[in-house]
Amino acid sequence: MVHTVLVVEDEPNIVLSLQFILKQAGFVVRVARDGEQALRAIAEYVPNLVLLDIMLPKQDGFAVCEAIRANPACRAVKIIMLSAKSREADKERALALGADEFVTKPFSTRVLGKMVKEIVAVPTSVLKAKQV
């Protein structure tokens, strides 16, 4: 089964790095450059996982995460939030809104690629139980 990852990121160099590592890992990669574009992309095709930056144009990652979790069609979508913000409050907010993981920038694309493989392989119910 081929899994689809939606990369929601406005920094071109990060997008290129993530596309490369995820395609090498066998994922189909789609890209959205802002929050509104991300929600339109998800409405067209629900991905298995969303790599979601917090600081985005038009609609921030917190709002996008909340919208994804409010959409019944996205119940099984996994979300990894990416942020240059390393405050504990940001991490707690992301997880409270429904993110499955929180990764602080800068990050290793290889490590993130491995995390994506692992998280896509885990059933959603196991991830939610882990957070409790």
C-alpha cells in the first residue's frame, strides 16, 4: 500500500528536503504552501499523514490541525506538527488540538523520515491511547 503525505510548509528549502527524503522512503508527496491551500488539498484527497508547520501564511498550523480533526473524513489522518517554536506551551497546544507528534526545527530530515514511516504504520487508536 502506498501512503500519501501532505507537506504543509512555506519554506522552499524545507519542502525540497522533505520531498526528497519522503519520496526516497516510498511515499507519495503532495505540497501545500499555506493553511488554506492545505485544507483545499485535503478536501480533494485525504492523505495518510500531514506534516504541518505551525507558522504559515493565511491560516496557521494550529487552525489547520483543528480543522483536520473536526473533519470526520480525516479521522485516520496522522499529523506531525513542525515548528521553530520550542516552547512547551506550543507543543502542548499542538497535541491538545490533535497532533500525533511535535517536532522542533531544525530537525534531521532522515530522522523525520523514519518517524513518518513509524507513525504511518501505527493504528490511530494506538497513538491516541499513547497520548493519554
